[in-house]
Amino acid sequence: MKEEFRQAMQQLWQNHRGKTVGLAVGLILGIAILCFGFWHTVFVLCCGLIGLWIGVQLDRGEDILGTVGTKLDRLLQRSRW
């Protein structure tokens, strides 16, 4: 039984990778919203995206603080009168 299930999951992953990931993400988000509420889930997702962005910057070897400072300076200059 375990071997059949493992083979079925492996075949599903190989043939329908996008659908499998989409289903898993949808289920996880749905459960998170039911358990924690919409805004708490959105907050956690935003924190995760910020962490992903920082990780990508580190992998590229870029200066994170300089990049954030530059973008923050540009944003603040636009908002000044």
C-alpha cells in the first residue's frame, strides 16, 4: 500500500508538477486563513516574501543595506514637496 501510494505521488509530481504545487499552496493558504484569519495570513506571507527577496539579494552577492537604503531614499524623495 505504501509503495503504491509513493509511486502514485511520484507519477503525479512528474506529470502534473504545476497542478500539484498549486493544490498544495491552495490547501496550505486555506488552512492558514481558517486557523489564523485573513490578515494574520497576509502578514506572514508578506514577511515570507521579504525574506525571499533578502535571500535572493544575498545569493546574488548584492549589498542588502545599500539596496534598501537607496530605494528608501528614492521613495522618500518622491514623497517630499
